[in-house]
Amino acid sequence: MLDGRLFCTMWNTGLGKHRPGKVLMIPADEALERLRQGNHRYADEPSLASWVLEAFEPHHLLEGQQPFAAVVGCADSRVPVTISFQQGPGALFVVRVAGNIIGSSVLGSLEYAVDVLQTKLILILGHTRCGAVTAAVQQAAAGKHPPSQNLRSITDRILAGIEPAFDDITTIDVDQAIEENVRASMRALVHQSPLLADHVGRDVKIIGGIYDLRNGRVRFLE
């Protein structure tokens, strides 16, 4: 049973509005503002985070999904994507992979979100102290490679994305690399997917963000 405060908060965050078939997809700017407000609530009132899943009624999702934003996040367990924006089931289409890198399966997932589900906003969400980006920087600086080819495929992709932005990749600090890695993934979406590029040219927006592990706040990259 929800008390009045939680019900009002749930409704105002948009959790009470995600009813498939009953609403039109909101535009990208409105979706971004909803993420901003949700993250402010999460960082300022962390006690509210625990009720998000409990408060939502899953049977409303049986008819389908209508996520207002798609998020490509790092697989790091310290970054609770949906909770950090105070959103419940059905609100966000989340794809997670180490280093928030862009591969064919990520592209296909986002194409589905944008072309089929009509989602208007894509957020590439990196985070501070990212292990994948740190490993890539160490690989560049000291030739220290991950212990398997599969892991190296991640660091190699990160390096390929960030190297063009720096004169000397061996001297950059990790925070710079983390931000540039987000920007590289943003560029990759339109460079590697004509379908996404077409939608971005019309009504879809791609943005970046950095989740701060110290306080849960997201710094959006315009």
C-alpha cells in the first residue's frame, strides 16, 4: 500500500504515466528533463530509491513497452541505471556492456528502441573510476594488456575511439579518457548505423553523461 507522499512522487516522476497504448512518446528534450529531475531526486533523497520497483504495478506492462529513453551504460555493478534516474519498469530501455562501448548488438538494440518503440532520446552513460577505460589507458601507457583476447577486444575498441582526441594517448588521465570514451560512443552511433543517423537527423537526440560514484550525480555532456 502506497502512502500519499510516495504515490504523488511516483506520479510526478512519470512512473504512473508509462501505460503502453495510452500515451504518445515524449520528445527528446522532455525525456532529458525527466532524466535530470529523476537523478536530482536520487542524489538528494536516496531513501526514495528503494520504493521504485515496489511501487510499480508490473501487470500494466503486459501489453508492451514504451520506454521514454534508451541508455547505454557500463556493466559496472556500482551504477544502478534505472534507480539513479528514479524510474521503474517500462520507463528506460537499458543496454549494458563494459566500457559502454558500441558494437553490433548494441547498435541493433538501439535501432529497435528507436525504430520500433519510437524512443526519442539515447543516453550514453559512462562513470567515474571505470575499470574498462582504466585498463585501456594502462594498455596504452605501459603495454599492459588484459589477460584474454575477449577482454582486450574491449580495451582495443576504447582506445580506437579515444586516441584521435589526444596528441599523446600515453599521458592522458583516466577522467579525460572516460569523458572522451562517452563522446566516442556517441559518434559511433551515427557513424555505424545509417538507421540511427536518419532518426537523429529528424527527432531523436543523443546525449552523454558521467555518473559520479561518489555521490550518484550524473553530469550531462551537451
